[in-house]
Amino acid sequence: MGSGAIDQGVPEPAPRYLPIAEHGLIGDLRSVALVGTDGTIDWYCCPAFDAPSVFAAILDAERGGSFELAAAVPAKTKQFYFPDTNVLITRFFTEDGVGEVQDFMPLNGGDVETERHRLIRRVVCVRGSIPFRTRVAPRFDYGTRPHTVRLVGEVAVFASEELSLALTATVPLEADGRDVRADFKLSEGETAVFALDQVGGDVEPRRCAKLEAEEQFGTTVAYWRRWLSASKYRGRWREMVHRSALTLKLLTYAPTGAIVAAPTTSLPEQLGGERNWDYRYVWVRDAAFAVYALLRLGFTEEAEAFMRFLTRHVSPCADGTSAPLQIMYGIDGRTDLTEVELDHLEGHQGSAPVRIGNAAADQLQLDIYGALIDSIYLYDKWAKPISSAQWDDVCTLVEWVCQHWDQPDEGIWETRGGRKNFLYSRLMCWVAIERAIRMANRRGLPADLPRWRESRDTIYRRIMKRGWSETRQAFVQHEDGDDVLDAAVLMMPLTKFIAPTDPKWLSTLDALTHDLVSDSLVYRYDPMASPDGLRGDEGTFSICSFWYVEAMVHAGRIDEARLAFEKMLTYANHLGLYAEEISHTGEQQGNFPQAFTHLALISAAFNLDKALG
């Protein structure tokens, strides 16, 4: 206590955190911002997905920084997307009127070379009159870098050592220590505009007049609608499938074609737990599956951009001393993703640690080769033939898989409890070789087919012999005798490894349903039965829930599949977005939104539609 202060014994109010699901997403194909249902931007990294944060109140309500913008009187709120776009509307209903904040990041006609990274917040009074307030409180470099504020009229420049941002407004701004605030009132039909730009170098602060904001709103809406119009999906769940497609597009880094796993770091898989990871990177597996989902819908440009990313940044290293691929890369292709804990941030709702970087980049995960080669196979089949150089890379990968498929690894779930002989890793090694054989046969490409077939068949027999448990009457997580079930084996019929009506598979599906499924929601595995080196529990894993739907479709259990799918849709947030997991109480958990979940939704919807006719 300071001198003269009297402690009345009244505790300080705890910092307020919106639940993870109470957010919408906007972006410009370089970075994104999370906008809460209260109108606050509490996550934004500039100028790229994996740049240090400017606003990170979602990870520390006091130290993280935020951009508040809301009605200054009690209000009910509703948040929704402008139809068929990634333009977000947060509406405020007050006693004296209705107002809304329109949030978007202009795409400049899709020009990926522009240096101006702009976030626009357009406030409109729809009815009556409403007082509004805003506070812009950036905290640079995850809240570690000091900054200065220079305020000239309606322009405020926040300057730190590495990054400077300019806030321009159509209402008067006031400096408030390190922050800037404004109080203003709008009557029916009136608007106010706030624009936040990265400045420095050749980019000077530029006012964002009301007319310019209106024009950029129209241009941004047109961009998203034009992009979505290329979708070939005409099925029963168009709104959810298209929202998932728009979300996957937002997770694309346009300058390189990279696709990030999620745009956030350290959102907890369990409140108070330690399962908090940085997902702002390109997982080879996740991105390859995303390419499959986008190709399904007819978005070949994104698949082509990712193939360019692979060619430029992920050419396999075949020195024989290490695996030819990392499991993940930076959005610019970098390989150094050193994991660091940020001890000064308390974590979402106190869920420390907050991590940046990801030590799993150094793990061995053999399944990535199958995911990647399967996506290349589909691209070659559905989009355009791969080049001779790309085929050389595929051959390098397949040769390595033929030599190393029987190593223990950390597996798809990135366990930190030691390497094991995971069935899923073996399965995807089989996929890698099998899809490469298909490509070679279809196009007459040069390949050591006798060797490849021998390796493929050996893997098949190994899985059927050592991956099957007579006691469980099911395919199990790994070969090491614990008879643990794992939802990853749901991919066995989806990859065409086993017939979906094979008695062994149907018995496995029944075992998974009994042990890992809770009212259509699916757990990855039981951490108590299969220790993964981490403390705490986790929720159901949403990608597994959608895999479960597909597995039941293929097994002919169409009514059950449809019910499970429809139930799963009800767990999306108010905008149709999903995090990685769903908690025991039905809340979204983990990084948000997650590409893995949305691409699985697209695939499940596509296959369920097909089965229903």
C-alpha cells in the first residue's frame, strides 16, 4: 500500500475476459483482429499473423492492450457478418436508439504488395441518438515495449522502437497517458470513422474521411462476395460451409500462400491448464488438409498459392541425417520457431503460460508426409498437373518414407510424453506411398514402383497385424500393447485404407463410439489411459467430431451421421466459428478460430450431402 492509503479489505475487481467464443474475426490476408461482442478489439498482431501483438487483452486484460469502441450507455449487443463477407457488424441496442460498429480491413483489390496495413472501424447511428466512447490502448510487442503518443488534431501517432501506428478519426481525440480516448454522440444517419494504420518508411499517416471509409467498405464487401462466388457448393448447409470457407481464406497469408493453423496463441485448451500453444504457423498437415477442403469447393487459386509456398519454402532436404520436412514453418518459410514463455502475461482468464514459438516444430511426425502427398495428388487431379520439379520433390519424400516409416514418433497430437509407434503415423505413411503410386501410374511418371509397392504393402500388413487388438476388437492408438483408443483412426476409411463396412472397422467404430464419443462430440484419446506428458484434461476435439460424421456416412449410418453433424453445428459460436475444442460445459476452448475444425466441417458437409442425395 502507498503512503496514507487505507486497506478497506475490498478486493480489486478481477479483470474481465470475454469468453473465447464471444468474438468475430476480420482480416486482410496478412493478419487478423478479434473483435469481441462488446465492441473491443482484444487481439491484433501487426503487420502479420506471427508479428508481436499490439492488442492482446484476450491474454491479459490489464497488460495486453485493446481498442475499445462501444455505446457509452447500457446496451444489448448483437454481432453478425455482412452477408457473404468477412465484414463484421456489432450492433448496440440502447433505450434511445440503435447504433453499430462496422469492422473490416481493406484488401486493396487483393494487392498483396501494399505496405499500408489498415483497420477501419465505422460507427453508424441507425436510429435515435447514442453516445459512444472509445479508448485505444496499444501495448507493443506483447506488452513489453514502451511507446509515445503524439496527438495532432484528429491524428494520433503511437510510436514504439519497432513499430508505429497512426490513428485517424473524424471526431476529436484526447491523449490519456499512453492511450487515446474520445467521447462523441451520433444522431440518426450520422457516422464516425476510426482508421488504424501501420506507418513508417514510405507510409505516412493518412486521414480516413467518411466518404473514403464508405468506399473502402463497399470495395471490401465486393472483394469477399466476388471470392465466394467461385464456390461450387450447393448443398444443404451452404451458410455454414461458406462461413468456413471464408474463415479458411482469412487464415491465408497472401504474400506467400501460407495457411496458418489459427491466428492466435495460447488460448487454453482447458481454463487454468498448461495446454496453451502458438498456432500462428503453417502446419504441413493442417495446410494440406485445408487445400483439400478448398479444392472440394472449387477454390483452385488458394491451392495453387500453397503449392507455390511449398516449392519456394519447403523443398525437402534429403541429406539423410534428419527428416526432409519440419512439421511446421513460419508464414515466410522460416524454420526457427523457438518456443518462449511470456511470464509477464497472465493468460486468458489466468491460464498461464503464454507461449510464442512452438517447440513441436522439432518433433518427428510421420503423418505429415501422407497429408502433404495426398493434397498434391488431389491438386494434380483436380486443379492442374504438378511440374517435373515438384514430382522430383515427391519422389524424394516417398523414398525417405519407404526407409523410415517404422520409426516411433510423437504423432499427430504432438504428445510430449515420448515417441511411440502410432497407428495413425503408419496409416499416413501408407497414404504417402499409395498416392504417389497413383500419380505415377496415371501420368506415366518415373518412379521405383516395385520398391514403393513393397513398402506400401508391408505397412498395410503391419497395421492389420499389430494395430489391431483382439481384446478390444478395435484398431488402437499404438503398437505398444496398451489397447488405448484414438480418434485419429477414424481416418482409416476416409483415406481408403480399409473398406468402411469391413467388420474390423465397424467393430472399431463401435468401440470409439462407446469410449470416446459424448453425445456426438468426440475426444481425441483418454489422457489418463495414454499419458501425453502434460497435466490436466481437455475438451472434445472438434475435428474428430467431424471425422466421426464422415466415418458414419461411409459406414452407411446416414441418419446417425446427420444427427451428429446437426448437433455439432449447434456448438459453433454466434457467427459459425469454432475453436479447437469444446469444453465439458459446451464452451469453445483453444486457439480460435481453428483451420483444422473448419476444413473438417466442409469435408463432412460435402460427403453427407452426397450420401443424402
